[in-house]
Amino acid sequence: MFGKKIAMSVVLSLCFFASTVLGQETTRDDAGIPLPFRIGGTVEVNGVQITNETDAGYVFTVTKPDGTSFISANGDEAEDTDGLNEHNCYIIDIPIYNKDSQPEGAEPGEPVVIHAIKDGVELPVVLIGERRDNINVSAKGQQLTVGESGDVEQIDLIVVSLADVINMLKALIAKDSGLPYVDMNEDNKIDLRDIIYGLNYISEMGL
């Protein structure tokens, strides 16, 4: 357990070393624009942590609950579209509201939603972080609250790709898998009922 805590501390330091020295003594840059609230962390998809070598097609973005984007003074949205960094973490800078320099930014304490998208398809997300407000694996996107200008917070993501899960289960209960093959509808296809039966069997057998 102590070793795990050390490892987590190292990961946190690696992910956010550069950002934690990002002007923490002030809340604005030289142009009077508030520093962003930065979030980031690891991403686990169907139980496997993805890396910067396996992150093709993934986009992570933060919006208002109604889907409206936050726009920085430079015209950038609150998103990570260029893949995980060298420490296998996503990084999103959420612009902070200023009526003059950044009117389309988020206000501290405002509820926002983080989305995970793979090849244009949004995936259900679960948050692992202190600011998680709503945990529901069936939801697409998860709600969190915006921190203060210049703050940095680690929020790891657990993402569920239902298509991948279904394909995996189909492979598990296929005719040549060694497990009982079930075709409850007798249509020579594996459908949801067959998959549920297969899941129950696997669970009961402890496989």
C-alpha cells in the first residue's frame, strides 16, 4: 500500500510538474487574462490504461452542461485533441471567466461536464477525483466543478466502450471459446440475451 502511494505521488508529480509552477503567485498573466483551471490524469478504458501509443482517436473536452464550449481569449476550447502526453495523461485547460478579456470562460464553482470521445462517438465516463459530483456509468460525460484560476487538479478517468465490451463477450462465448455456446433465439447470432446468459455463466464459474 505504501508503495502504491509513492507510485501515485510520482505519477501526479510527472503529470503536473510543469503546471504547478505556472504562475501560482498570481491569478493573471501579463496580459490580464486569468490563468486557466487545469485538470488532467490517466485514462482507463474497459479496465486497461491507455498510453500515448494507444490513444489514437480519443478526444477529451469540457463543456457547460448544455454542451456549450468554453473559449479562451486565444480562441482555444477546453479540450485535449492531440493525445496523451509523455506521462500518459490527458491535460485540459479550462479558461476562467473575465468580463473583459475572457467572457466565454468558466467561473470558479461552476458545474461543467467532461466528455471522452473515441472516433467521433461519445463514451460513458466515470471520474476518479476529489471534485466528482455525480458517478453514473450510464451517463455520457461526468459533472465536476471548476476550481480557482491557476489551480491544478488530477482527475483520472474511467471510460467504458460498450462496443468493445460486446465484442469481447461475443469472443468469450463463441463456439470455439471452450465455454458453452448459447443461441437462445436459434437465429445463429449472438445477441444481447445470449451475452447476458454468458456473463451469468462466467460469473457463476468464477472465470
